[in-house]
Amino acid sequence: MKYCYHCGKMTAGDPAFCGTCGRTYDVRLCPRLHPNPRGAAVCSKCGSRELSTPQPKIPMSLRLLALLARLGAGLVLFYLTLALIIDAVRSPQVQQTFIAVGMLLSILWWMWSKLPDWLQEGIRSFWTRRHDDAE
Ligand SMILES: [Zn+2]
Ligand SMILES: [Zn+2]
């Protein structure tokens, strides 16, 4: 009795091929039934390129489980990152930094708006001229 991981069916006896989907079990067989390793592209004994398709190494159900596990791990990681960010935002130190940066920015904006018009114009034209020079 052999169990095929590809189609999930049993084949009685000691068959070389799955009775349902026709795949070989852990070898690739040429038309003359020489066994070759999974990675073989040609038969090592007769050189035939018509090698059978072996069943997958891992059962379909297990592959699905592995995929789900990977997806789950990704989700867990995502939530952990999110939780970390939320935690960081909640912590007073980070909040203080945010507030300090915010205050600094508003002070800078306030200073900018208090600058006399001619100075604003001068800085702006200086800035644009420098950009023009660079190009
Ligand atoms: Zn099969
Ligand atoms: Zn062969």
C-alpha cells in the first residue's frame, strides 16, 4: 500500500506509479522504469528525457498548513509591529518628543510668518536662484 501525496489516494501493493494520478513516489522513472533521483532531467542509465513526475515531497494538506502558518506568522508580526507603534506613541517619552518637534515646527512657522515681507521675498528668490544655478 502506498499513499500518494499529490492526490491523496492509496494504491494497493507496491506500485511504481500512483493508481489515480500516475505520479511516481520518490523517484523519477523513465519509460524503461530506471529509477532516477527527483532532480534528474535525463535517465542516468538510458538517457531518456521522458521521466515521470514524482509526487510532491510534502502532502498537499501539510503544504496548505505551512502556507497558513506563514500567513499567520505574517499577521502576528503585523499586529506586533502595530502594537509596538501604539505602545511607543502611548509612552510619555515619545509623546514628549512629538510635542517638542511639533512646538519647534510651529515656532519656526510663526517666526517665518513674522519675518518682514522683503526678507521673505529675498530668501525665496535666493532659494530659487540657487536651484536655478544647480540645474
Ligand atoms: Zn496520486
Ligand atoms: Zn532509463
